[in-house]
Amino acid sequence: MLFLVVPVSSSIVLFSPGSDSLSSLGVRDITDGPGNAVLLATDNGRSVFNGTWQIVHVDRSTYRNGPLGDFVTALEYDHFRHLWIGYSNGLQILEGSAYTTINDQQLLKNLAINDLQSRGNEMWVATGHAGLHRYREGTWTWFQPHGDSGLGSYEIRSMAVDYVTGALYCAADDGALWIMSGDQGNDTFARVEEADISGGLESIVSCPFGGIAGFNTMEIYHIHSDGQVQQMANASDLAGCTPQINDIAFTDEGTLVIGTNCGLFFMQNGTATRRLAQEDGIGNQVIKRVYVDKAGRIWFFSQVYAGIYLPEDGDDPIIIAPPPDTPVPLPEGTCCTATPSMDEAPRDVPTQARGGELPPSSPATILDTIRSFIDAVLGMFSGAA
């Protein structure tokens, strides 16, 4: 498929998968790279955006010295600025242009990487149904399910760190939420009983101002640093349809961005303030994943397009601005997922991916109207499927 960039409006840019675009809409993980780069882990290679796209595929001719595969499940930078890359069949660490491959089951009891999470000088690796592994200062430790560590779940599907307390949270496929405190020397997990909610948590994200947030298809919760669990939103709060919640993200000032099968919703202080649907130019309103990068761009991924939403200056309360030098307390019930800034840019994103900005979009024209009509038709077929 040919690369397609659709400047639907002055604030939305859409991308269609192609050889000169992102490699796939099957996005498994997203992380910020050096500068304003954004890295996507997809089911068809690693895609890098920094004004232009670059795709990193496995090269069969140099297989032993390059990427392990094209089904990429997780991406995370460690404290040395090395990129850890999870696959369905192993793990790699990218330092500069050199890959180190870890596919030894003496180290990883299951080679399917579910998630990666950095915490200080540690890297946590969730693998298949084999619990957790931790790499710290050259040593691997396996936290066996139902073992001495207290971890009582087999499959950990999402991890997040409370950047205030240093606690590590782990959401499991059986609905349990586990915590390892940030106390020095602590190597044991405890279950967060207050988070035992119907349906469990599909995924969790960090809140640098304290606690974490998690969601399932109907509800969104904030787990505070003191252990209290507060409901932030319910699908019934989102007017216009009865949506299914698919993903969440936060802007720096704490506005909640929700990806649903009825479009994008924005909430602040527990109130839905805006909805972007198909007719607003997002192409297809079944939004599977959302992400806010450190430049303030709101990414969304549907069944048809990847998109970037750039709110305009007058579009309160969604304000794109650099985070303040001194963090200010957020309103109760909100949190932020901005990652602490890195003084030194990682060295392992290819040179051609550096530099450049988002291509400027142009005002809507008659061509945009035609494209919107085509998008609506595609959306109807996709929705019927």
C-alpha cells in the first residue's frame, strides 16, 4: 500500500500504513525516543517517527546481527539509554547499532515478552505465563509465580512505576494487581486488595505526580500512592454512544484522553469536555490505542489510520505546552504519564530518523471533503466487519 498522509484539518494528520509510513496498525507498545522521536512496536517491525518515518525490519542476510524478528511486543529504555526490545520469541538490547540477544530459557523462563518496565537501575521483564524477571547490575532474578516473592499470578500483562514512591505495580490477566514497594532491599510483592474490581485492569500507566491509573472496558481508576483506589471515569459518563474503553493516556496538565470504539474522548476533573468522532476528521472512530508523547502530540490508532491530533491554542482544556520546570499538584482524580526527561538522548535510533518536525498540515480543501467521504465509507465497512 502506498504511503498516505491526509491533513484532514489544521489539527489532525492521518497516516496509512505503507513502506514510507508506519509499518502496521497492529501497535503493541509506544515509547519516546531521542528528541521528539516516537518509537512504535508493531506486529510488522519497529517504526520510528521524527517528522518522517523509518521502518526497522529483520534482515535475513544479517539475522544474527540485527533484529530478532518483526513481531515486536515491547519497547523500553534503561538508565543507560539502551533500548530494550521485546519479541514473541525473545529479547534484545540495542546499544548504538549493536544488538545483544537474550533467548536463553535459563535466563528467561518464557521467551514471549509481555511488557518491559524500567525502574531506576532495574529492568523488569514480564514473560508469557512465567511471572517476572528482573535485570539489575548484571544479575538476572526470576520472580516465580506463587513462589517465595509473593507474586501470585502467572501472566503479568502490564507494569507501571509510581514515580513518587518508587513502587512497581503489575496488572495480571487474572484480574489481580500486585505491588512491590520502593523500599530499599524489598524483593516481595503484595496484592492491592482495594483494586480487586470486577473485570480487573486491562492495562496500567504511571503517574509522575503520584500513583498509577488503570482501566478495563467499562471503567478507569486512579490508584493513589497511599493505596486508595478512586474511580476516574465510567463508560456511561461518555455521552453520544455507549463506548467500550480501549486505551487511556494523559496530557501533561492531567487531561484524560480515552480511546473508545466511539472515537476519542477528553475528560478533565471527572467531566467529559470533548469528543472527536469520525465526522471530526479522525478517519475511523474505533480507536484501539492512544498515546501522548513528550512533545504534547496526541497519537491515536484506529482500524484504518494512525493519527496525530495537535490541539490549537484556543482548544481548551487540551493545551500543548512544555511541562513546567517545577511540577504543580494536579486536581484530585487526575494524573499524568509524562516520562521524566532524559538529559542525554539515546544513541540507538538510526541517524536518518533524527531531526525534522511534523510536516505542516494545510487547511481543509475540497480534496479533504472527498477524503472525509471516503473515510466515512471505509469506516462503515470496518464497523460492519
